[in-house]
Amino acid sequence: MAMVGERKGYTQDGTVDLKGRPVLRSNTGRWRACSFIVGYEMIERMAYYGIASNLVLYLTKKLHEGTVKSSNHVTNWAGTVWIMPAAGAYIADAYLGRYWTFVISSAIYFLGMCLLTLTVSLPMLRPPPCATGIADKDCHKASSLQIGIFFFALYIIAAGTGGTKPNISAIGADQFDEFEPKERSQKLSFFNWWVFYILIGTIFAQTVLVYIQDNVGFALGYGIPTIGLAVSILIFVLGTPLYRHRLPSGSPLTRMVQVFVAAMRKWKVNVPIDSKELYEVTLEEYTSKGRCRINHSSSMRFLDKAAVKTDQTSPWMLCTVTQTEETKQMAKMIPILITTCIPSIIIAQTTTLFIKQGTTLDRSMGPHFQIPPACLIAFVNIFMLISVVIYDRVFVPAIRRYTKNQRGITMLQRLGIGLVMHVIIMAVACLVERKRLSVAKENNLLGTSDTVPLTIFILVPQFALTGIADAFVDVAKLEFFYDQAPEAMKSLGTSYFTTTLSIGNFLSTFLLSNVAYLTSKHGHKGWILDNLNDSRLDYYYAFLALLSLVNFICFFVVAKFFVYNDDVTQTKTTDLAMKPASSNVKTEIS
């Protein structure tokens, strides 16, 4: 059978060099190429979280916004950052390819960082500092022009990240040929170590950069990550000769819509019992393009109508079995996408309300040093980093002996464990907040600027548990959406992961605004006020714990019926025409 890369030493997964030529396995890819890619991402994470970690405090302390307004600005921006990858993935898969989409988007990202640094550096682009003894609410407000330029810079950054986030991790995973046993084994650990290395950059941002921003100034605090981003782009470009690339294969969204349209237009047509009678092109036509032909499956059979042969051959009336199966694979992940949005609401609290809690507590560490509240976010990533290493090096080898699964447990089982932990996180946060409020009330410290005599480290458990949960949820989500997406739609699959983060942030904005509004009606004080010492944030956290519990139950039901895709390496190396209709296996979440 003719296959791309069947010549000895060439990759067999359809990857090529930047000019579209087959690539030698020995000269490209693997961890050697990934070192440049990981180097970029480690520094880029430092740049991104150098902004995101302390943004809520910049808005309250420098632009003098209230708690709800500043928190909503942060989650709206983060929501935009994480929804833009859907557009970036579309452009990469349909037109430019992952590499060029990434390079162009990185330039846009850098432009936004430069402008943002200027807005916090030039006096004409920021409001004057507050005089000593003046409350934030009474300070000189930023002008509309100053606010406009600041947020314009932030949203340029959001546009730039749209092309980098979905493609950089996909480029990294593309460096491992699944048809070579050693590389296939390395790929199973790729996302664990991918997260490990980027956490190093994140922790640096949430400690060193946050300290610089709080104690030296935001001009230097934003200038350092801007320079770092320039260095990271250079690192990525230097590794270009080593990279393996995938050619763009046309608009994945268009192909998916064609399947749905064709199936609906032929809704009266009967699907033949024998799947061989459905429309499909030859295996050689796929292999010549470096693509895999996908075997027919029995799931979502109503879409099979799109592949039923008729006298019309328009792509909006007749689709191949492979095109239909690609659509099925992307569509059946949507319920998982929906049930993994709620965890992103919990994550959003770490950069908003969790930090605002820290501003009300004793932050002293000795007579001359106070810990910036945003530094607490570092505990999320420190514990996530530790958890990823333990998971990959200890848990997986130990549990693999019993499950016989190369990953130790399934991706959805890993997700489920993390979702249970999110319920625990919000329960712990609720109890800690109740303690903080009781101490504030006992000491009659109910003013906006009053400091509650509790150490800021009382918040560490909720940050640490979030990090452990993320080692299960975030890594599993990223791996799941990449792994279960068809080969021609990997960037779009990765964008499913970022979409869950985006929806979670927008939901956080919606919930925070409406809870603050609804609980303040009819003469009530409200759960969330600018003065946290006079708020009932514990009620809001209890509500999020209940929401997380309901979401886990929904996830459990969805995961119980999810069917994993066939192994693409087996599909490509066997005669698809002779293969049984489906060999998918149901996942076990319990």
C-alpha cells in the first residue's frame, strides 16, 4: 500500500517541511525541536501572566475602578483572549498553516505589548497617582482617552494570542510521529511536560514580575515581559529548520457545515445498511495529500445521510465518509466542551476575587516587606507543577499496571477527578471567607481600607487546591480536545480547549454582575460590594460550589456515553475497506 513517508527514515504521519517536502525523522521533530517551542511558550506565559496576574489591582489602584467593575473588565478581557483562538485555528487549518499563522500573530501580540507598556509609562497616557491619605474612590479618574488606549492595547494582545495559543501546542504535538513507537510513547507525556515548562514562566510572572509591579512600578513590570516576548519569538524562529509541519487542508468549519446541510437536505433518504455503499474516495487520494481516511462509525447515524449517493454531486449535497466522520468527531466533543466551562469560572476567581480578598488581610513578612496579593496566584502554578510531575512520573506508571492503559487512566477519568476537586475548592474558599468575615466583625473592622488581623496565607489552601485540580482538568482538556480531533482539524480541536476558558470567563462576568445586582435589591446590602469587609462573598463561593457539583453530575452522564475514536495509526496501516464498521470503546468514568 502506498503511504506518505513509506520511504525508510521519513515520517509517516503526513508532516512535511516548510516547503511542503517529506521530512526525515532523524533530522527533525521530537524533543529537540520541541525545546525551541517550549522555550517560546515558557517566556510567552511569563509575558501573558505578567499582565493578567495583577490586572485587577492595576484597574482598582491606578485607574480607581470598583471591585465588580474591575473584576468584570478582567474576565471580559480574558474571555476575549481565550475565544480568539477559534479564529486563529480556523485561519491555520484553512489557509496559512499553523506556522505562518503563529508567526504573524506573534508580531501582533508584540505590538500590543509595546503599546500597553507605553500606556503605563507615559504620564499623558495614565492618570496622576493618588495623594497620600486620599481614598481610591476620591482620586483623579482616568480620562476616556487614557482608558480607551489602555484597553485598545489589551485587545490587540487578545487578537495576537488568537493565532498563537491554538497553534503553538499543536505545533509541539506535531513533532512526534505516532507511527514510530518511541515517538508515540513520548507524545503520550508531551502535554504533561508542556504544562510543566510553561508553569515555570508563569510562576516567574506571578512572583518576580508582580513584586516589581507593586514595589517598583508597572512601567518596568510590563517592560520586562515585552522584552521577554521579543526574545521568545526569536527563539521560536531559530528552531524553524527542525520543525515538522502540516499542510492546511481547507476550512474545517465549512466542511462540517456541508455535512450538516447535506444531511438535512437529504433527511428523507434512507441510509444503506452496508456502509460500503456510502460515498468515499480512494485511499490513494488521501495518502497523496498526507491525510488519513477515517472508517465509518455507528455514532450520530443521522449525519450518514450526507454520504448517501444521489444524482447530485455538489459538496453541499454529497460528502465523503471521512468528511462525515470528521464532523462526528468534532460534534461529539461539544457536550464535553459545555461541561468543562464551569471549571473555568473557578479559575477566573483566582485572578479576581481571591486576590481582592488578599488586599484585606495582613500581608507583612517581616518589618520591611509585604507580599503582593497577586503573588498568591503563584501557589496555583507551584502546586500544579508539582502535581504534573508526580502524576507523570509516579501515578501513571503505578496505575498503568492495573488499568493496562498507556495514560494510566482515561482522559475523561482524569477530567472527572479534577471536577470533583473544584467542588472542594469552592467549599474551602467559602469556609475561609466565613472565618475572615467573622474576625473582621469581632474586631469591628468593617471599613473599606481596614486590614483584618489574619495572615494572607490563610488563602493558600484555595490557591493550592486550584493548582492540583488544574493538573487534572487543564492538562486533560488540552490533551483530550487535541487527541480526539481528526488529523485535519487539530488546531480547531485545540481551540475547543481555549473556548472553554473563554466561556468560563464570560460566565464569571455574567454571574458576578447579576449576583451583585440581584442580592442588592429590596434594601439588601448585596453579596459583593466594593468593601469586601461588609460583603457576603462566602455566599457567592457556596453558590459556585453548588454549581460545580451540578456540573460534575452533568459531566458524569455525558462522559459515561462518550465513545473514543479509533487509533489513527491502526486505521492508516490497515485496509480500511475490510475493517469492521466500528471498533470504538466506551469510556469508563466511574
